[in-house]
Amino acid sequence: MSQLEIRSVSHWFGGLQALKDVTFDTHDEILGLIGPNGAGKTTLFNVISGFIVPTSGEVRFNGKAIHRLRADQTVRLGLARTFQIVKPFASLTVEENVLVGLGMPYYPTSAALYQRYRTRSNLDQVEQILAKVHLTDYRSAQAAKLPIGLLRRLEIARALATHPKLLLLDEPAAGLVAQEAEELAALVRDLYAQGLHIILIEHNMRFAMNLCHRIVVLAQGEIIAQGNPTEIQNNEKVINAYLGQE
Ligand SMILES: Nc1ncnc2c1ncn2[C@@H]1O[C@H](COP(=O)(O)OP(=O)(O)OP(=O)(O)O)[C@@H](O)[C@H]1O
Ligand SMILES: [Mg+2]
């Protein structure tokens, strides 16, 4: 069965149509979502994760309609996301940021309640998550002081704390140097091997093509191609709309 079914999703911001009749399914895979700036990629993530109710169309997750649910409700069903512009709680430590993530399914609007989560068993969970994303050494560092490479991993750690089945990553490799991007690719592969399904938006084509099993290409709100990385790299429409400009 498809995990996520996106059916004829359209979205308008006033007079601007950001998504046009977008339809695709996801399966047990690492799926890439690529396309030029303004193609509608982040808007589609916002629709899937409950930040935006689409103007029309449907989204189903494991058979359940989710396009009218709030973000916290989609989190409880097993959907988690990271943001293109990282959003750590800057004054909190790395560990506290992940504690907020643990509380997210229950207290979505009250990050301040994270102190309630500071129990031994929750701290053990945080410890395991930090080890998974290689942030153990930074546990007590204030988030505001971390460089972008570590903030991107902290975003993933916070998302993992909600125990997702599907993880949406919005440009996880943006701003990373080659070595950091490779480490991140290894982390994403590990997460997939542990049973998570992943959709990632990327402009870093080397990263996306090496990592993704399948790729969906959006341009001006529409799907113009989908296929494996080789098919996408050789697709005329994709080269003209996007890859040719890189
Ligand atoms: N909240 C909003 N209000 C009005 N217009 C918006 C809003 N969010 C996005 N848009 C517009 O919708 C279109 C799609 O934007 P979106 O952010 O989804 O693109 P994207 O593919 O993620 O681009 P990028 O690669 O630059 O991140 C753009 O024209 C953008 O300006
Ligand atoms: Mg975007």
C-alpha cells in the first residue's frame, strides 16, 4: 500500500497558484522532491504536514485523510518535518530542544512545557536520539551557538523525538560543505534502514541523486517528471526547466 497518497492537490495564495493538480504516491523509499525556486516544494510540505489546508485535493497517510488536520494531529499520526530555515529554540540547549520535540505531539503550542519532560526515561530517549544524529558532544550547547551543519542535525533530532514513520526534510543539505553533506546522507540512509520513510526537498543535485531511490520534479506548481535518478537526469523537460540552469 502507498504510505502517502497525494491526490489532485491545488493551492492558491490569493491570485497565485502555487500547486496545480499535484498527484503522486510514496512508498517504502527515500523520495526526492526537486525543482526550481518557487516551484511549490515547501508549499507541498506545508500541505502534507498540516500547516496549510489545500484549496482543493486530498492527502491520505496510511489510508487516512489528513489534509484538514492540524500540524500536531499529523505529528501524532507519525509525520514529522524539518524546516528550510532552521527553527531551533535558540536560547535552549541541544538537549532541551529535543525534549521539546518529545512533548510536541501533546503540547504543540507550548514549547515552554518542555521542563515537564525532563524525566530520566525521556532524557534517556533524548540521549539515544542525539547519539543517532551524532550530537552527543553538543548536548549542553546553546542552540543559538551552533553552526548550520549541526543545526540541520538538531532539526532532524527534534523531528525524530516525535517517533515519526515518515520524515519530511526541507533542504537538509543547504549550507553544508561536501563532507557534512556526505555525513548527512549517511544519516538519512541509516534512518531509512531503521524503517523510516523519507521525502526530501533538495537543490543539491549530487546529494539528491546519490541518496534518493526516486525523484518527483515540480516546476511552477506542476509535476513535470518522476522516476529514478538516472531517468530524471536524462529527462529533457527536467533539463530545460531546472537542471540545465544549475
Ligand atoms: N505564505 C505565502 N503567501 C503567498 N505566497 C506564497 C506563500 N508561500 C509561498 N508562496 C509563493 O508560492 C510559490 C511557491 O513557493 P514555495 O516556497 O513552495 O517554493 P519552493 O519550491 O519551496 O521554492 P524554494 O526552492 O525557493 O524554497 C512561490 O511563488 C512563493 O512566492
Ligand atoms: Mg522551499
